[in-house]
Amino acid sequence: MGLFSFGKKKTPDEKKAHEAATKAHKVATEIEKIEKEMERLHKLMEKSPANEQKKINEKMKRLIDKKQKIQAGKL
């Protein structure tokens, strides 16, 4: 199958496989974004005073919850 497949209809199986691959890619991309953000927050937390660390910690907790929901397939 070339770069462009005009005129060729996808079979239902191909369609399902494509949708599953697309969803898996979206999930993987979203998890990657969350991990990068958590890394950034962790570095920021090391430099921050105690009152800022509480706020950063809350953000990290929300990101962890979001990541777990995504991995469970609920988002």
C-alpha cells in the first residue's frame, strides 16, 4: 500500500486496526507529555521554597491521577 490509497476502501478489520493503532498512539503521546511535565515540575520543585513546593506537589498528584486514568483506558 503506497502513500496514497485512493479508491481502495478499507475493510472493517483494517478500519478497526487503524482505529486501535490511532488510539494507542494518542495514549502513548499523552503519557509522554505527562512524564515530561512531571520531570519539569520535579526540577522546579528542587529550586522552589516550601510554600511553592506544596503547589507543585498538588500539580504532580493531579498528573499522576490523569496518567493512571489514561493507562486504565478511561480517558
